[in-house]
Amino acid sequence: MNMAYVAARFEISRRRETLSWSHHADLAALTVEEQEHWLDLAEQEHLSVRCLRLELRRRKDGGKDVPSTNVRKTGITCPQCGHYLELKSSSDSPPITDTQE
């Protein structure tokens, strides 16, 4: 059922070949605009699924740091791949809303 839900939330033309199914699954509940923002970011920054989840959680918590040694004041380091993502102000990205049915 989860696979069908994710597939229904991402038309074939919007799916990113460079990102995994898990990237898409983590974004499925968001609005189309939010999905596009996060897909673009994950693709451009080569974010792992774990790093994407950490950043989504940080933004959903109102920009508060995720309790982890991998979070810096100006960005976040993916604990899996070591990629450092410089964060802009939270107003630069759309707010995260839960639209899951």
C-alpha cells in the first residue's frame, strides 16, 4: 500500500532517477511545491536519505537543531556520507506541512 501511495504522489515525469524510492517516500506527504523543493535540494546536494530525513525533521521542528553531534549552527553534516550542507534561513524554503491522508 505504501508503494502505491508514493507512486500516486509522484507522476512519472516528476520522479528523479538520481534519487532512491526512499527519498520519494519521505517526501510523499508534502505538497507538490514542497516535494519539488526538496527533490531539487536532494539532487543538487547529493543528499543521502538519512541526511534528507534529518533536514526535514529540523525544518519541521521550526528550525531547531536536531539533537546530534552532526548538526552545526550554519548547516548539517550527513552522518552517512559526510556531505556538509550549508543551510540558508528557514524562510528560504517552503514550510513543511503534513498532508498525508
